[in-house]
Amino acid sequence: MKVTIDVDLTPEEARRLMGLPDLEAMQQRLLAQLEKQMASNLSYMDPEMLVKTILPVGAQGLEQFQNLLWGMARSATGGAAKSGKKPKPE
């Protein structure tokens, strides 16, 4: 036997039916506070400052990152050094 019951309730009615608390006032306060904090932080979103934060040492940082990638590539291909040394057979 299969029984189907369709109930047409709004979210507020369903919440009251199940005995859940109404948190709308708290949610509105939290959203207002979040909006205020986001608006105040937008003044710090200067593109130049973001780049300086991400790449604090500029070109030197990019060079170090490139050296890291080259080192990883060398080790993945058998560890051959820049000087042209052949990897030792294992």
C-alpha cells in the first residue's frame, strides 16, 4: 500500500508546524553587519596593493618561482643538472 499526501505550506508555516524558531531577525542583523564590513573593506582593494601583497619581492619572486619549476622539471626527467650532466644509471 502506498499513500501520498501533498501539503502546500509556505516556509514560515512549515517552520511553525515543526516547532522551529523564527531566525529572520537575527539573519537580517547578520546580513547588515556583513554588508557593512564588506563595504568598509572595499576601500582596501587597490590593485597595486594586491599585486604587492601577492608578489612581495617582485621580479625576484618570479625568478625564484621559475627556478622552482625548472628544478621540478629536471627531477621529473631524471635529475639532469643545468651543466649538461647525464643522470646516473640506477
